[in-house]
Amino acid sequence: MVPTLSHIQQVADRMFPFSCAEPWDNSGVQVGDLSRAISSIAFSLNASVDAVRFASVNNCDLLISHHPVFLNPIKKILASDTYGKVILMAAAASVDIMSLHTNLDAAAGGLNDFLTEMLGLEDAEVPNNAPSARLARLPKSHTVFDLAQTLCRKLNLDSVRIIGPLDKVVSSVFIVSGSGMGYLDQAILAKADVMVTGDVRYHSALDSQESDISVIDAGHFGLEKCVVELMRDKFEEQFLKLGWEIKLCPFRGERNPFADIRFEG
């Protein structure tokens, strides 16, 4: 059997139910023909021009990205706009696009479960009113600095930002990938010692100081770059069970858009 885009979407829905996505999200097929046969798939963090080009060069029929092409309604498609350029390039190269965003963050076996396991956390649970987060505990207490070091080593990060004293001893960890400070109140209510997330803004950092919860900001890219291999592995496992021979191509060329520059003197 040669699966169609509709079949691939069904497999994705079984692993990472689209019903788990946040109400504001736009997970699912972004561009494509549900009846089209799929024999090769590329995976990326972003549905970018570079990712579409990679899919095209590798003769992939489908690009599965974490971040969607569309989050807000659009009224026009222009080559001069970032989104328009991606859509037009995908159409010209016959590359369909499907995105697995907050449904992959929230689902069992998804990104936040992966991060929890990667950090060696135990007794993970989904906090109240925070479906894309996980509340877990360290096997033994560590300082915030020790946890930050472990995070850098496990995720191959050059640096992280820390809000709160470095020597604070922590046990319970509230982790949410991407831009998770919207869950700060839930982390406080859950009585977490430290929150691990990305994209922490100035006033959110001040709010965390007032509440006495420590925060480790590992960056949006830093926490989510591992999603490419995660998606590839999960789909490969399912395709093997189904007996589908589909070429899988992870795009490893994405880089953090932010550069940390340190000046001497």
C-alpha cells in the first residue's frame, strides 16, 4: 500500500491527537492534497524557505514541521512576504506541508515528555490547566545552577538565562517547551521550585522574582531543536508497524536566529 497524505495525517493524529492542540493553534495540513501518495517525508522545526528547499532537493513529497505556516488568517499570498514565499515555493516544488505544534507539545510521548525524560525527571504529570507542560521531580535535589548545567549538556546549548539565585536547591520542575511563560501562574500554583522554558520577557522575569519561583530560559530554539529527530523516530516506528516504506529525511540545517556576542573591556 502507498499511503496518502490523509493516511499520514491519521497516523499523526493517533500519536499526537490534534484535539490536544491549544485553541489558538493551527496544527494539521497547511498546504497539500489529502489524496496525494506520499513516498518520502522531510522533517523540520520551522516551515521555512530553507526547509521547503531541503524537502525539494531530497525529492520529498511532504514536509512535517513543528511550527505551522499559518497561525493567523491571511488575506493575500505574496512572494515578498515570508509566509507567501513559503507557500509559493512549496506549491512550485510539489511539497505538501503538515505541522504538529501544540498537539505534539501536549500529547503523551510528545516533546515535553521527551524533555522530561531527557532531564531524568521522575513522576511526571500534566499540571492543571497546562496541557502542554509537565510537572516532575528530580531524583535528588540539585541547585538551579546544576540543573542549568545538565540542561546545557543534554541539549548541547552554549548558554541559558537564569532568573533567581543560582544556589537555590530545587526538586520539583515545571517544564514547558517554546514560549511557556503564559503558564507561570500554573507553575506557581503547582508549587514548582523551578520553571524551564524559553522566550522569557523582562516583565515576566520580574513576575517570577516576585513569586520566588526560579526560571531557566533555555531559549525557544534550544528547547525545540530536538523535535526534528523526535518526529522522525516516532513516524519511523509507526511506519515499520504498518509495513510502509517511506523515506524519512530530517532537516538538520536550522540554526538559532539569535547570536550571543560578548565584548571584551
